[in-house]
Amino acid sequence: MKKFSAFTLAEVLITLAIIGVVAAMTVPTLMQNHQRKAYTTQLHQVYTLLSQAFMQYMTDKNALNLHEAGLTSSAEITNFMQNYFKIVKSCTNFTDCFYDGQYKNINGSNLNNSNYWFGSANAPCFVIANGASLCLENAKYHGTYGHITIDVNGKAGPNVAGRDLYFVSYYKDGSIDEDGIPPECRTSGTSCGSGKTNAKDVRAALGCTARLDAKGCFGLILNNNWEMTY
């Protein structure tokens, strides 16, 4: 008679248990990596749309920079957004466009929004066609740059600074970078002063996870070629 080899029930159960343990260990990491990639993809799309719009705006105005083109008032920011973006919603206040609860930091603490331009008179807010929410501050307020508050997926979660919420700056030349990067050092390799040799060093020094606001995170993503490594 022929003998057939087979797994016993105990062996099958042990194998399934091992597979379950391995899956429980690896699936959360895979999910986190997927989420990080999704957030950076959405952020990069907003960055690209804004950069292209700023360049086209200056070209259409035959201007050398955004100030010369006229982007120096909240009314003109509204005109700019309406002319160069498909606006889903123009918001009368911050919570019309953004999460109306408490934003969090990566460490789970409450976001300190005291330094933000959340829908103030100087920063009109909008929801654009890809679902992102934006508030653009009047660049004239600071002279050389203005702030942009970005939630890459609007009111949807996780509503965490450095994940779907970012605070960046746009400059007179139409470039977009981390908040507060001096104009003379936005190009990597140029001298920045203050003990920092270039823009990458400045961005790295701003950190991200240790801060109590969304500043610094965008800079780290730029430094790491649009990868969220923190």
C-alpha cells in the first residue's frame, strides 16, 4: 500500500499561528509607510500646483516677482486663487475649510496654533479641487514672504501637524520653502550665516517632532527628497 505524507492538524495550527504573529508585526509598519507616502504625495501635489500658479501669475503680469505682480493684499490673494485654481469653497473662517476640532502634534499633544494665520483677515482660506485646504497670508505683511497653512486632505483625519497639516512660506520670487528660511539661503549650497552653511542645514535645525506646531516638518520632507522619514 502507498503511504501519503501530510501535515497534522497541530502542525497546520502552529504554522497559522506563526503567520499571524508575523502579520501582526509587519502590517502596522506597512500601513504607516503607506500613510506617510500618501501624505507626502498629497503635499507634493499642493506644492507643485502653488509653484506653477505663482510662476504663471508673474508671467501673466510681466513681473519679476510676486510683489511687482501685485500679490500684496488679501483681496488680490483671493483673485489669484480664483483665477489659477479650481476653488471648491471660499471660507469665511478657518473651520469652514479646516478641521473644526483640536489639531494634534506628532507626540499627541495639542497643537500650539498661536503663531498661525488661521483664516485671519490677512489670510483668506480655500478648499481646492484636490481636496486640500489652504490659507494664504498677505505676503506684504512680512515684506519678503508670506505664510501658507496647508491641510492636504481638508477636514479628514488624522489632523496632525507634520502628517496632513503643514505651515510653510512663499517668497517674493515664487519659491516655497520651510517657514523662516532666509531668502539668501533657500538654494542648497549657498551661505546662510548664523552658523548654518546652507538651506538644508537650516531646515534640519528647525526639527519637527520636538516642536509644538507644524513648523519644521515641511523642511525635513524637502531635505529627504519628498520622503517622510520622521
